[in-house]
Amino acid sequence: MPYPLSELNRRGLPPLLQGIDSYEQWMEKISDIRRIWLDYLGELPVKVPVRLQIHAQSKQPGHTRLHVEYDTVYGDTVTAYILVPDEEAGSLGYPAVIALHPTHEQGKDRIALPTGGENRKYALELVERGYVVLVPDALTAGERIFPGKAAFDSEPFYEQHADWSTVGKNVIDHMQGIDVLCSLDYVNSDAIGAIGHSFGAYNAYFLAGMDERIKAVVSSCGFSPFTGDPYPQHWTYRNYPYTHLPKIAADLQRDQVPFDFHEIVALMAPTPFFSYAGQDDHIFPHWKSVAEGMLELSRLYRWLGKEDHFRSFIGAGGHDFPEEIRMLSYVFIDYWLKKEGE
């Protein structure tokens, strides 16, 4: 590292286990990846104590929806829903999931309300399966759109935090969300997962790479390596004003990338991981590179002795989270989060 991007495009993704003969060598490599990743995130500030405010409570079919707000770093707050099943919790409490929304101005409403998007109501479907589901608004979406700005306009964030990144901001906000879940006496803090589609998908595995309390991850259409990407600039400055990682811009101008994203997913290994991608995805069209990254990760999980912790599917569809894939992912989550209570 760093890698010449043009060379990656010719040769393919860098093998995760190249030159690795021992677990100690792998630990050294993953430490280097983490150090570089944190440098590009900008920082992960010290979390603040849990302070949860319940603004409203409404009875829904099969569950109760709490409209809440909780503290995060630098005086900010996160608006969210907490969905609580009607069914009685087991002796260990309910398993829980943080459900992260895709790029949509509705934010949490997109995945948690009956009026949400088609094939996007995974938060609602998970509470129906007996999970407490935390559904936060990411900064720039839902109730966290900056005043006078459009959804996903991150310019005001960078005016306040020029040396940080929205990726780092989302990671720490979601870690604060896990603190909230762990503070609830009806939640089993040893059985918490993360799920998301698109923007929510990569934020789910970014979170798991930094927070070992996440015990299972589902990513739908959210793995997008630099290698083979016809538009790698979408990870930095782009046509609409949401910037993920500002420092990447200078690297791309030099035909370099500091890492590729299968290495970032590897930060969470061997946490159980379920990934789905579509061959006709108009946002992430480089499905062959996506498949190559999944193959590298499957080899890593097998080498770590955790082959059963990894599942990857590629379908013929577009940028979607189709019902049959959602059902498979829920079975995967059930296996890893409910098994201890059996």
C-alpha cells in the first residue's frame, strides 16, 4: 500500500493473504490496514455517555415504535426509531439489530414505516421476527438534514470539521447507537447485528470493523471496490454534495488508492458476514470486481477457520434488496443472533 489504481484495474484486487504464513503476520497486516483506514476517516472521538430522550411512543401492529433522540460527539444528537416487538423476550432479552438506511431523504422512515420503500422495509420486517431494531437517521438525511440544505448535502459538516470525514462521523454515531441498545434492559447486548442496503450496507460493515459488539452483518449492494470501478470518485467529491472521504481525491489524482474495500471488510473478520450484489447494478456496475472481492474474503474466512461465518450471493438484478435475498439474510441473522437463546 498504496496501490496504483491502473495496475489494480489490469491485474485485479490485491490478495488478502499474499505473503501471509501465520496468524501473527495477519494480525500485523490488519493492524496496518486499520491504521491507514483511521487516517482516512479523520478520527474516532471518545464517545459520550448515553442520554436517550423518548419524544413519542406509538402502538403498531405487532410492535411499539419509539421516536427517540440520543447524544453523540461534539454536542450533536441522533434522531432514530426504536422498534420493540410485542412478543415476550427470552431470558436473555431480545436480540437487536441496528438497521441503516440507504441514500434517501426520508432516512429512517424509508426502512421502518409501512409507507417506506419497496424492498426497503427491512427494519419493519426484522421487528416482526422478534428483534429490537434501532433505526437512526444518518447525518444529512431524515430529521438530520442541515437547515436550508438538500438531503445528503455534507458541506456544512466539512465547514465545521475540515479534517474529519462523514464516514468517520457515521461510524461514531452508530457506535453511540450500539451504546443505546446496550443500555436497554430488554436487549441482549451479546446478540446485536447490523444491516443495510447501499449507503446503509457499507456503513454497516464500516461499523462492525470498529465495534466488536456487532455479531453479524448484512450488506445489500454496498460493496464497491476501487478496482474496476468506472467512477471511483464517488468515494470522494462528486456531482452532488455528499463527500465520503476527502483525502481520497488527492490519491486518485496520482492514480493511487490507499487500500481497497475488501481490506476494509476484513477489519471485521471473522464476524459473520452476508453480502449480496446485483450484476445489473447501475450504481456499482463492476460486479466482476465485487465477486473477486467476495472470493478473497471467503478465502480469508476459510483460512481463519470460520468458513461458515461468510455468505455471498450475486444475482442478475439491479441495485435492489429483493425479497428472496432479504429472507435469506434474515435466516442468517437468526442463526447468529438467536442461537445462544435456544
